[in-house]
Amino acid sequence: MKFGLYLVATPIGNLEDITLRAISVLKNSDIILCENTRHSLNLLRHFNINAPIIEKYTDHDFEKKHKHIEKLINSGKIISLISDAGSPIISDPGSSLIHYLFTKNCHIETIPGASSIIAAIQLSGFFNSYPLVFCGFLPKKIEQKKKYFLDIKKSNVVFFTTAPQLNKDIEMIFDLDPASKVTILNELTKKFEKRISLNFDEYNQMKPIILKGEFVVCVEYHGVVEHTEINDNQILGDIKKYGKKNIYEIYRTKYNIKRNELYKKILSIKKN
């Protein structure tokens, strides 16, 4: 093996999903960098991997460790970077370190394997030719979530979320695009893996969704459609479908219309 940094994918749930190459690289590593040493030690012990040094590394450690890591590589050390689960760097620590080492012409190699994003896309049920957009974790505030999605056009959107944010994320998506389709992948590859696929009406019937664990959400998203003129029959149909109380929140984001303008249209329709 060449000395350098190796980006090693580890299982996202089922330990049998590790590759033979990943085990070989980890066994031959002088140092293994990881997010959580206790968590990673359990994995390494399971596969009888006895690396000389297991060291914590997060993005907060970049400033104090990046030059030290560069010196270790230049002195002939083999260093592996792993995340708590899945492929490193994807919403996990390491991108700053990799960028720095590339500028220093250090050898960097990827050891591919399990990825929750790929697994989620496979189970999403996407059946269209839309482009794929991966968002990582969305912002926590509703308005920031919406602002993020307003820049996304017709796409298959994939993002990570947590149990406290799950329903907020889903409701935000349906507010922007009631015609979207949402698939929730929970605890991928684990014993209690769940797949929940739903549309706007189905979500309203079962909300809130109460689940624990880790989540990847896949959305067939059509984007916010802006119309200068909204058909009267469409407004009447949407009031009947979503209710008078919900119509403004839906139209505000879907059609970029002001409250007064919408209510003037509704009053005009009723008069006619």
C-alpha cells in the first residue's frame, strides 16, 4: 500500500456490509482517524483490527491537526479516515483535511462501500428523469428550510434528518409542493428498517410520524410554481381540497402571492 490517506466506508447498520478491501486497509493502517473512538473501537474489535493508534478527528480538529497529519503521511504512514457509519466526508468530518492534503500532493484514496444515500435512492421508488439533489441536513428553522427549497427546481431531493425535525421537514415540503411524494427510510440495513412512502393526503391522515433512529428522506419535488394569474376554478378546487384556513399558506409559497391579493381574488370569485 502507498502511504497516504484512505477514506474507508464502514457499515451503516449491518456489520456484514463491510468490504474485504476495507478490512484489509484498516488492518494495514498505522493510524485510524474517526469521529467517535468508542464507537469505532467496537467495529474494529468485531473484525479483529488492531491498529496501533485510534485517534478522534472532527472538523473542529482541522486547525490543530492538519499539518501533523501531513507530516505523518510524508514520513511514510498509512492513515485511514472513517466516519461513525457509511462513506466518509458525506455530511461527516474530513472535507477540509482532504482539500488541504490535495494541495500538498499527498496520496488520497477512496475505499468505497456502504452509503445510506445510495441505499435510500434504491428504495425511494423514484420513477422519473429528474436530476438528483443531495442536501445533507437541512437548517433547523422552518423559514430557513423553505428558503433552501425555494432554490430547488424539479428534482429528486435526498436529505438526512432527525426524529425531532422529521415532521417539520415533511410539512415544509408539502407546504411548498402539495403534489410532492415523500419516502422516509428509517434505520437502513438494520433489523427494524422501515420504509414509509406517502403523499400530502396520506401524511395528513397519519401525522405526526413518531419514529426513532436515523433517517434519510427522498422527495419527488416539483418546485414552487409561480403564476401571474391563478385560475378561479383552481382556487375553488384548492379551497375544497385543502380548506380555507390552509389556502394562504399553500399559495404564499406555491405561487408567491400576497395575502391581500389572494383574498381579493377569493371575494371576487364569491361575488361572481
